[in-house]
Amino acid sequence: MPNETPASIPASIASIYRYPVKGLSPEPLPEVALSTGQTLPGDRAFAIENGPIGFDPAAPKYFPKIRFLMLMRNERLAALRTRYDAASRRLAITRNGAELASGDISTDDGRAAIERFFAADFADELRGPPKLLEGRGHSFSDVAMKVVSIINLASVAALEGMIGRKVDPLRFRANLYVDGWPAWHEFDLLGQTLSIGGARLKVVKRIVRCAATNVDPDTAARDLTIPETLQQQLGHADCGVYAEVMSGGRIAQGDEVGVA
């Protein structure tokens, strides 16, 4: 049997996630419509400002993640669960099943309710009053370019072999999880265009992992050393890739991932 070329390796979308609030819990999606040159809709649409940064919601721009509450430094965020309803604009935050804060974030009172929670619960980790930020069509991504993040599940399995224990793929907080590629095959696809459902995405950058991946997404324990393990075993701390949406369209869980 002839060797498979990269274009013929069968692969599919195992799951789709977005993160309405940067650093907080994911929302699984059965399908989503991607738009050319944009992030996954609603992904990192909000962030909790950790001290004033001069963010202008009318003219939003990129700020590095250290300017917000985020898992790399604030691992207790992983113990929180959020629910955001885009229709009602209501954001609710729970921990261990108990609601801690909620509000209609289209209103001053609603935003203030969310901010009061973080001011009290994360007081020792704040550099100034926390503020719930939102920009018009802005995504508080870790990178300035508007991209979709992709994780290869086989690469996570290979990492498990290096560490000797289970690694929850959600530690990598990706938008798309792909099943079927060989481990680390995503790096071979740099510069190539993926065909997923009705969309086309160009793989543009490897993702360098930070200490956020060391935090268990269920327990909030900082219990692994993923970037260090990757560096020791592979000579780099990369896992996953960013892709730019070149042609928009609907994608769904189970869709085939091909090389266009």
C-alpha cells in the first residue's frame, strides 16, 4: 500500500469551543459560522482588565495577556464556570454549582455586579480595580492577528506519553480539536490551506505554550509542567497552530479536515 501524502490523511473535527470571557470557561459548539479574516465568533469577546490599560471599546486594540486576569498567573480562574447568553447579554459565574455573580452586561449595574465579584474574590491578585472589557468585534486573543486556534489530539496523546499521565486537551484552550492526524502533523501544515465544511483556513503560526497549560481545567491545580516537558523532549514549547480564515463558511463537529 503506498504511503499516504499529507493531503490524504483522514482527519475530522472532534470538537469546537469558544471562550466568551478570556481566562474563563469554554462553551462547546456543535457548529459555527466562520467569517473571512475573523476569529471564531464570540471567542474572547470579553476580558477582565487587571489594572487600567486605557482600552477604548470604540477603537479596540491588542494588549498582551498579562494586562488581564488570565490562567498563566491566576490559576483560580479555572475553578469558575461561566454562562453567557448572547440574546439576553446575561453573564453568570458559578463555582462548585453555586452562583457567585450574574448580570446583564449591557447595563452599568450588570457590569458592576461582575466587577464586584472579581474585586472581592481576586483582591490579592489585582493591580487595580477590575473592569469587564468588551470591544466592537474585538477578540482578546493572546495574539494580535485574528486567527482560529487548532489542537491535534494525537499531539496531546504523545505529550501524555512523555509525562506519563492523562492530559486534558482543554488545557490548551483551543477553538478546534482535530482527530486523525499523526502526532505533530499540524507543524507540517504551516503555509497550507485547510478545507473544513464550507470554510478555508490557512495555517499561519505554531502556538508557543505558556504556564496556563499547567493548570488543570477542572480542579484549578497547577499540577503539570507542559512547556518545560515539551522543551526538554522536543527542543521547543509548541503545541497546536493558529489558522487564518481565508474563506468563511459553516463548520461543524464531525466535518472532514482536508488540505485544499
